[in-house]
Amino acid sequence: MNYFPKVYIVILNYKGWWDTIECLESVLRINYPNYQVIVVDNNSPNNSMEYIRDWAEGKIEVWVNPKNPLRKYTFPPIKKPISYVYYQQEEAEQGGNSDKENNSIYKLSENNTSKYPVIFIQSRENLGFAAGNNIAIRYALSKNDFKYILLLNNDTVVNPNFLSRLIEISERENLGLSGCKIHYYHEPKNIWYNGGKFYKWICKTTHIQNENTTDFSESSFITGCCMLIRKDVLEKVGLLDESYFMYVEDLDFSYKVAKSGDKLGVVHKSVIYHKVGSSSGEEITPFSAYWMMRNRIRFIRKSLKKIQQITSLGFIFLSRGFMYLYWSSNIKKYKDIIKAQLKGIKDAFLLKE
């Protein structure tokens, strides 16, 4: 590549400061020469931002098991202290303070590759996935000095060349929205996501988990775990829909981008590793059951054609009915999940479109 457009890498943290620090250790040694990191803390109740700032100042490190095959992406730790600028949400969304940032330029080392200070932003409350990321997006848009924004889960570790390959293919293929191949962190040989399919008639998504030897392939949706968004796409379709709070916002955004005429694709040689379930809990809980059900129905009512709404809602109600019948043999275990899903259905229909 002869052209390296600036990329903002946005990492959203909620309580998982140890995961965020491990993610940052891998991100800050990538081989792409023009990127800046923004970390937004979603008002964590466990002093996450304080721990992350302590890490940047060299006061703490996160231990990674020496037997972990991914440790090579985060060890030895990058040199500290790391230059950063800290903002409250309101100041960040207004564009921050240029004087602060100009006085906080990195002293580059062999394993610390960004020439810009890390931007730390503290939100005033837990705003959820979409609104938390939107804080960073608004900050970047106010700067107007980039071509791409990358949303990256904090519970990931990245291959050093993941962004170079992602940008190279996205530029070549003119992808408006793109993603990478995502392996399981705890089972690094196994693929969690290598593209996705969305079935409109039943409003269901599936992950493609096969290897693909091509440079890229088009995808029905890009997972929010790693989502590269071209700036002009944001300007065309808008930011993430904050009404979702958690779950389905990535499908909603992907759907809007596809409808706008831009191409979606997954770059198969761009690789990261994801601690699946670290952000929200891998097992279904009443919390996740509520938001998944509410937001799936919200998306159906908001985005799909009437006939597709009918078939999708029919599929959901029929499949839930059979599932509840199956769960009835152990109703004590599933009672709270059923109640949460039913509340999600009710609330989704009460929402105004």
C-alpha cells in the first residue's frame, strides 16, 4: 500500500478493564502506520477508567498465562508511560482540546506504533453498546481527520497485521463496511465468525465458520465485534441506533448500509481473537434474553417489509412456543428467562417507530 488513511480504533469498556488492557497491548503494536485509539468507559461501577489510566502510566500490567498461544501478541508489554488525553463525555463530543492533544505526542518505540495519544473518554452513565460507541464517533467526526472508524470489542486480541490487511482490501474493493475473520480466544484454531448470513423471512442470522482462501467475500452483516466503517457511510446513514442499547445494533447498521448501496465484506486474512461471552456473559441470562428479544422484534418492525414482518414474527412466536413447552419440564430454571423474553416482546410493541 502507498496510501494509509487515518483510522480511529474505538474500544468500549464496561467493567472489563483487564480485557481492555490486554486488547490495548495488542492494538498498540500493530504494523499499520496511521491510527489513533479511543477508549470509552461506559460509566463502569468498578473504577475501570482509573485502572486503565494506571496501566497507561506504567503502574499496573495485566498478567497473561505464559502458556497462552496468543501471549505473543501482548508480551512483552509496550513501553510505558503511554501518552493519553482524558475527557469527560461532554468535552469529547465537542471535539476535545487540541492544545492538550498536540502536547501529548507519542515517543515512538519499537513496539508502540501509534504517533497519536490515546483518547480516554468517561461517559456519564452506562449508555449501552451503540450510544457508548457513538460518543467516540462524534469525537472523531468533530476532528474530521480520518477516513475510517473501527469498532473493536474490548475482549479481543489482534494479529499485528489485521488492520493493514483490512484497510488494503477495503480500499481495493471499495467496501463501505467491512470486518475480519474472528477466532475464539480460548480455542484459537476455531473460527467464531468469517462472514454472516441474514435470513429476512425469519429474521435470523448465522455466522459462517469455515475457512476461506480468497481475499474477501461479501457478507449479509458485519458483527460489531470488529466493524470497519468508512466515514462517508456514517455521513450517509447516520450513527448506530441508540435505542437498541445492547444486541442487534450491528445487524441494524449493516442493513442500513446495504440498503444505501454500499458493499459489505469480510477480509479473510485479517484475523483477531475474541473472548466470546466476556462482554455480556456467554450463557443466556434474563438480561440478555430481554434485550435480544426486544431488539429483534424492534428491528423487524423498523426495517423489514410487511410480509417479512409477518413471517418473522410468526417464526419467533412459534419457535418460542415450542421452546417454552420444552422448558416446562424444568420451569424453575427457565422461569426468569421466559418472563424476560415476554417482557421484551411487550416492550418492543410499545416502542414508537
